Amino acid sequence: MHFSAQEEYGLRCVLHLARKQDANSVTAREISECEQISLDYVHKLLGILKRNGLITSIRGINGGFSLKHPPGEISVCDVLKMLSSELNSEGHCAKFSRRKSHSCQGQVECKVKPFWDTVFRIYEEFGSRVTIQDLIDSRIPTVKISF
């Protein structure tokens, strides 16, 4: 499973905002400097998160960005879904649609898709249980997988 830079850096931006929840707002420049992400990329990520309703922005001299909800109410899975359109088996399989020999497209009985369906279901179940506050507090639950 591969997570893109957009997902990684976007999650880091959200974590930075969550750690600064007590401040009025955080500037994109502060996030850029602290997280060592280019300012242009931070603006892009914050734009995506704002369009998806996760953060709010305030203009002006004391302006910046802040989370709309407490960190304990935002799951990691929610954030990653906002930043990616491919965190599901359909998106994964669609990546290979140009290569007929590796594609599930049009095949009645794909042997690989059930595996990806299970992997993404486990990811979604786990990612939905872990909140941004859990990451801040280093409280990642252990997982026992049984089939």
C-alpha cells in the first residue's frame, strides 16, 4: 500500500493545526517552516482541506487557519480520504486499467480484487478508529487481525 506525499504532508498540516488548537489561528508560513514543507504546497493542501470543510481560514493581520472540529472528532481516515481519491479498491484497480493483463476491468471473476477489498476494508476500519488526538497523544491502538 502506498500513501502519497499529498496524504502524508496533508496529515502533518492537520496535526500541526491540532497541536496549536489553543491559538487563534496558524499561518501557512508557520506550518511550512515547522513541517519543512514548501509554502506553495502548504497552501495547496490547506485549500483542499478547507474545500472539504475540515478547516477554516481568517484573513487579515491576525489571520490564519484552524480546525473546525476538535482533534478527537477527526479520524485519520477522514483526513486521508479528503486528500486522496484512490483510498479504495476501485481506485487502486483503476490505476491498472491501461494494462489489460493486470486489469480487473471487465473481468467477471477477478482473483486479485477480493484481496484489495479486504486490505482497504481493514485500513478503513482501523483509520476510522484513530483520531488526530490519538496521534498527538501517541495512543495508537494495537490491532489483532483474525480471519
